[in-house]
Amino acid sequence: MDIHHLAKMANQIGSFFEAYPDREFAVNEIAAHLRKFWEPRMRDAIFKDLDAVKAELHPSVYEALLRLQGTEAAV
């Protein structure tokens, strides 16, 4: 899986939710969208190389991925 393509896709999701005025809500919605609609192997791939694409990600997308990674690691 191309990690840079996954980052681009995540940013597209983030762009939609960043229009919301409440940043906390937007971050939670980005994480929820990634959890619901991305295959586990897509999430695993971006989690594996998260530091490599950090500079490519919108800050709210990066925060959402960190939160999502934390919840999936706890399961």
C-alpha cells in the first residue's frame, strides 16, 4: 500500500471535517470516519509509517490518527 496515497486520502477526509467550527468535534469525526470506512490493513499501514508521513498530514488528521491508533492498540 502506498503510504503517501493513504495520507492524501486521509487529508481529503480531514478537509471535509475541518470546515466544522469545533476542532475537537472535527478530530473525533475524522477518527470515526477512518475507523468505519477504512479497512484494518489501511489503518495498520498508515499507523506503521505515521512518522514518515506526519509532515504531509493536516494537524487535525494527524491528531485523529493518533487517537484512533491508541484506541485500536487498547483492543
